[in-house]
Amino acid sequence: MKREREPLRWREVAQAVRQQHIGHSVVYRAEVDSTMAVCHALARAGTEPGVVAIADAQSAGRGRQGRAWQAPPYTCLLFSVLLRPTSARDRWPHVLWPLALALQEATRHVTGLQAAIKWPNDLVLGGKKLGGLLAEMTADSVIVGAGLNVNFPAAALALDQPLTTLADALGRHASREELLIASLRSFECWYGRWLEAPDAVWQAWRAGSSLLGKVVDVSLGGEVYSGVAEDLDRDGLLCLRTTDGRLQRFAAGDASIRLSRLE
Ligand code: BTN
């Protein structure tokens, strides 16, 4: 597979996503520490919500739980959006529901591939990680970020979890511009719905989840909890029926579907 080093045609993207909530302005940096940091700076400068920060490469990409996010330069979707939702602040982290649904929808629309949403904030294809989402709160905003593995072979990155890319799944490259435009347009719709009717979006997010009904291991703080993923509740918590019959709720953790039976 040829390694693509073409810069993203971001002006095309910016033109196509001048929307009500998201994309009235777009900031592009070829290379940056993190698009999250770009949005934090924009938030401090009092920038209007809805601004999108896009990069082709990150030197300090951020993942969940303080981890780094790796992506070969000029091959992926790497973007963040600054938001100030009208909903109650304790609900703001749930803005990752509409973002996950948007990336799932955009992937299907552009490539025909049906990715699943994996609690808490991953996109998976064939059980392997295709993308990840992150939310960071400031005093008066929430910044969301998304990374989607597009045009590189997953084998190029040595990570401790199974990874996939759209190019691996398709056997060809996909258009990053089409994917980004579709993602931001879909996010506009899902975000608007989430502001109006958060329960409906929670239902859709829950329905798109790959874990429900499966036996899973949840790693958190050095411990592993095993059980059946019974539900994702209205707060986004994973409800796990553990082997002792208790229902345990998790706000965070790394979940993996178990291949062996529960003992
Ligand atoms: C995860 O750990 O799964 C979440 C990863 C989120 C990565 C994206 S890439 C664009 C944005 N900028 C960052 O530094 N992180 C997010």
C-alpha cells in the first residue's frame, strides 16, 4: 500500500461545513502538538463555540486516561471541536455520544463499512480499534476530539491493542476530505438532536454499541472485572453483571470482549 503524504485539502472541508452549530470557522495546522491544545487556546481567547481544529500530524496527540494517541502523519482524521452546550454542565461529557454516532455514520456513508461503537469512546471494526474519542472540560466549554485511522497499514504502529484502519479493511485508500466532511455534517445533525432530545441520542448510541449482551473484561486501575455487559445507562455507565451476581457500574475503563466463558 502506497504511503500517502498529501496534505488534507482543508479549505474544501471548511467550505462544506459552514453549519449552524459546528464549522463556522476551521483552523488547520499541518503539524501541531494536539488539536485539543489548539481548541483550549481558542477557548481561552473567547472564540465562538463550533470552531473546528484540524491537523495532519500531532507531536503530542492525547488519548484517554493520559495515554498518547499515535497516528502516522498525513494519513488520518485528527480533529477537535470547541463546544458550549446549552444543556446542564454535568451532561457535557455525553456530547461524545453524538460524535461517536457521527463517525459511525460517516464511515458507513463514505466507505460502506459498518463500524460499531465500543464503550466508552471507541469505534471498532471487526473487533479492532478504528478510532477514538476524547472530551476535555474547561471552565465554560467542552472540547471534543476524534482520531480515525484511515490510510495506513495497522501493522505500521506497534500498540498493545488490536488496531485496524479503513485502508486495511477496504484494500485501498479512502478520501480523508470526504470522511471529514461527512463526519462534521453528521455531527451537526446528531449534536442538534442531542441538545433537543438527549434521550433519543442515548438510545441510538446504546443501540450502536458492540458490548451489550457480551461477556467482557473491564480493566480499571490495575484491576480486571469480568461479567456480562447488561446495559449502558442514561449516564453512559456500563452496567456489568459480575460472576457474583452483582451489577457493577463503570464510568471509565478499557473493555474487551471475552472469547472464553466466565468461570
Ligand atoms: C482514545 O484514547 O481512544 C481517544 C483518542 C482521541 C484522539 C484524538 S486525535 C484528535 C484529537 N487530538 C488529540 O490530541 N486527541 C484527539
